[in-house]
Amino acid sequence: MSSARSGGVDARKAASNGHAGPRTPAQIEAEIRRTRERLANNVDQIADRVKPANVAKRGADSAKAQLVDGNGQVRAERLAAVVAVVAAVGVLMWRRSRSH
């Protein structure tokens, strides 16, 4: 990966701001401000994404999508599988609690 340099200024960065030459302090400050705004927005999006209530809602929505078809009808075969798994786990937990 080569870096085209011109007078100590990375030519790609200079070109990205729409100017061929060195940037003025005002241009640099404006770029810093824009970068800060983008970073703040990204942090807000990440915080929203990992918020426990939002994670739980996505999980519930995903589970519902597995059990309900596009018409809002319960998928009986999948519901039966879930009930069977829950029952098996319940029996295993009950047996384990009885043996201790």
C-alpha cells in the first residue's frame, strides 16, 4: 500500500476535502467537527444497539418470527418442538433437584 505524499501532506486526505493544496486551520477544524459528530452518532447507535431492553426486544421478535408465520398464524410444528424442549428441560431440572 503506497502513500502518495506531496510536501508532507497525504495527497489522498487533501483530495478528500475537495482541495488540492494544504488545508487551512478553519478547514481542519471543520473536518474535526464533522468527525466528532459522526463519532458521537456512531456511539449513540452502538449504545442503542446494546441497550438491554433493545436486545431483549430483538430476541423476542426473533423468537416470535420463528413461531408465527407471515399471516400471524402459529406454526404448530415449531410450537410443538418448543414445548417438547421446554418440557424436557423441566424434567431434567426436576430430576436433578430431586437427586441432590
